[in-house]
Amino acid sequence: SHDEDISREAILANGIVTEEDYLVLEKYTRDLYQRGTEIAASRGLILVDTKYEFGKTKDGKIVLIDEIHTPDSSRYFYAEGYQERQDKGEEQKQLSKEFVRRWLIENGFQGKEGQQIPEMTPEYITSVSERYIELYENILGEKFVKSDISNIEERIFNNVQAYLAK
């Protein structure tokens, strides 16, 4: 499924959520965006745009159901030099997955039915990893340390165990 722009009026008119739930979603969204903006600013970044995905538990509680403020859901610009680039009409220096999207389009892939994803060279995969690591280090303000565990399932298991132990 693709993301869809839809107005508050259309959401309520189509009964997608109740007005009561809409107000909760609006509050959560504003609060999350405010905090994300503050964290980004403290790291010399501008949180340009993002998306949040919510769901509802069986007992009716609205909960966040996906990652937030990562390159998969957000775009960041570097604050340094932002105004000069804006004034000159230049593209902003950004951290997001936009460069991957552009590469796919340049290589004939638009995500349409039956299209094959183009082969990525090891060099391009490394450059994608470097961009994601750059964003990680900028947002968290700490050095990215690559795991020495090559087995992905073992790494996930260890990460979940470490998280649960907190």
C-alpha cells in the first residue's frame, strides 16, 4: 500500500477515525514532531518532514506501531549552510532515503507491478550504508559500532534480550 495525502475533513467524513480519536492522533503527532525537531536541532539538523503510523489495541488504546525519525520515515537537512543554499536556490544537503529512491528511478524502477529491482553494486550498497551510519551518528551523537555477529537472527535475538534487560 502507498501513503496517501488526505485531509482532516476527508478522514472524518469517511469515518476512518472518530473525531475523538483524531484529536488524540493529532496531539501525539504534534508532540512527537516537536520532540523530533528539538533532538534534530540539538544535533545541527532540521527535521523537514516525517510520518507516523498508529494502530489501536484491542482495548481501544491508540499506539505508535512503527519506527520514527529514521531515514525510512523522515527527511533531515543540515542546518549549517541551509539558508545560503536556500537563497541560492540550491538543493539542500539532506540525510534520508531520498538518494536511494532517486537511484532506483534513474535505473528504471518506479515500484510498478512486474518491475525488477535493479542490481545494486557492492560499492553502491556501501555508500547507502555510509549514509545511514552518518544519520545514525548525527541523530544519536555517538559512533556507530558494527556488530561482529554476522548471523542476523542471533544479532536480533541479542538486541531484543539487551533491550528487555533495560
